[in-house]
Amino acid sequence: MYSIVISNSAEKDMEHLSSSVLKRVSKAIDKLPAQPRPPGCLKLKGASENLWRIRVGDYRIIYLIADEIQVIDVRRVRNRDDIYK
């Protein structure tokens, strides 16, 4: 079972979400320890780190998977229009 670490930038991103979106995002993050690579997730190309993303409606959750220490580090949670800039 993986443990989850949420970065300061992801916490700030989540503060700006509406309550309904925040519930959906939190639910998706809570499922990650059991299955860090759920169906529909994608490994980000061009990233020097082991970054992955999952979709939650119009929002994207960018996270790092450290398999050797079984940690998932949530880096960003933003709208799809803003996350890749």
C-alpha cells in the first residue's frame, strides 16, 4: 500500500476549487494508494521525473510515483487549460 504526500502547491490549488470539484478530486486522490496507476492514467512525456496524470472532469491531478519507497506525491491539481503551461 502506498502512502500519499500532497505538496504545498497542490494544497493551494485545491483551496481554489469549488466544494463539488474538491469532493471528486479528493475521492480520486484517496483511491491512489490502492492503485497508483488506475485505468485512464497517463505517464507524462518529457518529464525528467516519474510523473503521471489522472483526469477528474475538466481537472487534472499530476503526481509522482516513487515505487521503491511506495510514496505518491501529488504535485498539482488544476483545470486542464492551466495545468500544462
